[in-house]
Amino acid sequence: MGYQESLFYIKPQRHFDKMVRAYEKAEYAGYYEVAGAKPRSVIVLKQPAGELPAGTRLLWVCGDRSFHSPSGVFGGQFHTGGKIEVIPVEKLFDGPEDPRLSNIDLDSPQTTENDYLKRYSADHYAYRIKYDRER
């Protein structure tokens, strides 16, 4: 038990949008009203971070540590040939004062960015990929 923030990294990255759609389905079904963890943000790296190259997309998940697995976050509804690595946020960033998080508002519905990364709310990113699919 306890609060945790994690980054869900999927390889290959072509499965990332499918992972976000699984989040959207779980949200629509009301899963996060009872689940202990919920995706909050989508992060796109502009520069490498650790072993992750620039351009990597990550799903930022917050909540009860015991839910920080694909089945816990997506309610068992996400199936893919990709491999998900769950990375504790503190492994990639040195706390909220890390310069790579400067000017990034993790609670805003608005997109924020700096020289290191671009952050979308998970809801906004899900809407974007749905809209792009319909065009």
C-alpha cells in the first residue's frame, strides 16, 4: 500500500496509442471510480532521459502502489504484443524540483512543455488520438 507515481513505457512505441485507448475505455466504464491508480498525463520526451530516447511517449500514472501494473491500471482490459515497463518516477526525475520538470503543470488540463518534455493531460491526449482517427 501507499501512494506511487509511475511511468508506463511500452515497447514498441507503436502500441502507445492502443494503451491510451485502453485507459479511455476504462475511464468510460467507470473503472477509475474504484481503482486505486489512474493515468494522469502523457509525457513526450524532447531529449533523452536515462536510457529512453527523445520522442519516447510515457503514461504517467498516480495512485495506490498495489495498482501499478497493466492489469491494475487498465482493469485487465489491455492486451497487446508490446511489453510494458513500469518505471517509478523517481528513477527518471530527481523530485519536483528537477529542472526537466520546470514549467510542467501535471495537474492542468492544458498542454505544458519545456526544453526537455511536453506534457498532455491523459484525457486531452486520448481525445487527440480519437479525433485524429476520425479524420
